[in-house]
Amino acid sequence: TTNADSLDALRQAVAAVPRGRFEAWVTHQFVLSKLVGGGSSSGEGLVLRADAAGAPQVLARMLIPA
């Protein structure tokens, strides 16, 4: 499972990415779901950026068919 400290660290890392910079991170579905506060599908990619409060905001979802 993902604990609160790990999620806080991930949220801070998302917030620290400078505007205009792109980073690709790879993780598990349950981590993404907890990070953004909602469901994500297995194999789905999320495009994120931090909102004004520093919380991850989903900008786009990508699901690559098998």
C-alpha cells in the first residue's frame, strides 16, 4: 500500500516540476488513484500538473489499447 508520507512526497514532487517542463513517471494504478483522489484504469497514463494549491490536477487521460 501507499502510505500518507509517500503520497505527500509525490504531491510535492508534482508541485515542484517547473511550468513548461515535461517529466514521465511510471507507477502503479493504485498509486495514481490515491495521488489524484480518483480512479484510474490499469495501463492508463495521466497528464498531471499542480493546481494553485499544489495538488495534482488531471489534465488528460491516455489509455493505450492492448
